[in-house]
Amino acid sequence: MATESELAKLERALRFHRPHKHLTPVFGNDWFALKAEAFARFFGTPVFLIAQTLVVGVWIVFNIVGWWTFDIYPFILLNLAFSLQAAYAAPLILLAQTRQADRDKAHAMADAQHREEIHQVSEERQAKAAEQTALLVKMMAQNTELTETVMTLTRKVEELIIEVHKQTCKT
């Protein structure tokens, strides 16, 4: 079971794919399409391959030993079953691949759009940083001017105080 934090992370990760939800798979999301895709995906699993091998082995053993003879050697019915399976498996696998290609395309488009948005935000931040840096440099220059002005005024005040002191001390 996924925890709430994992679900929240997944939800945040998929937020850029939501605009592409309208892109339905080529064969729709109906019951048949979903089951066909699931069945096509099952064809390549070890469970399917082992089960098929066991069924074929039992089929051959039953017919060779003679416990139940319904398909004698050269196993025409078994050959027909494999042909029938291949006739259905190939289109189902192609359906699954087409649906996956559509999903991959939608995800790639969403990722490209996300990267573009990140790039735009990055450029905006860089422009703001440059603007703030220029403003900071301007403020520092103003601060330097003000400091020099204050120092000049302080010197003049000191000179005036000294002059006033001299004049008051003379008398």
C-alpha cells in the first residue's frame, strides 16, 4: 500500500501530465481495450510461458502415452491452437504497443512543456536577480555618496565648533 506522502509525491510528479489527460489511447479506455492490453502484456510474462509449456507438455504426454488420445502425432490440433494463439497475440501485442507509444508521446510532450516552463521561470529569475543586483549597486553608490556627504558635513561642523570655541574662549 502506498502511504499518503508517496501518493502526494506521485500527485505532484504527475501535475504536468494532467493537461494531456484528454489524449485518450487509440483504442479507448473501454473494457475491451484495457483487457486486451492487459492480456497482451501477460503474453511476455514468465507465468504465461511456464503455463504454456506445461499445457503443451501435458498435451503431448497424454497423446503419446495414450491416456487420452485426442490429437495423435504430428499434433495437428496443437498446431492449430498455436496458430490461433499467434493470430490473436500479434494484433493484441500491436494494440498494446500502440497504446504505450501514445502514452510515451503524451509524457514526452508534458516533459518538454515542463522543461520549457522551468527554462522560462529560470530566465525570469535571472532577469530579476540582475535587476536586483543593479538596484543594489545603485543603492550602494547612493550610500557611498551619502557617507561622503555626512563626512564632509561632519568635518565642517567640527571646523565650526572649533571656530566657535576659539571665539568664545577669546572673550
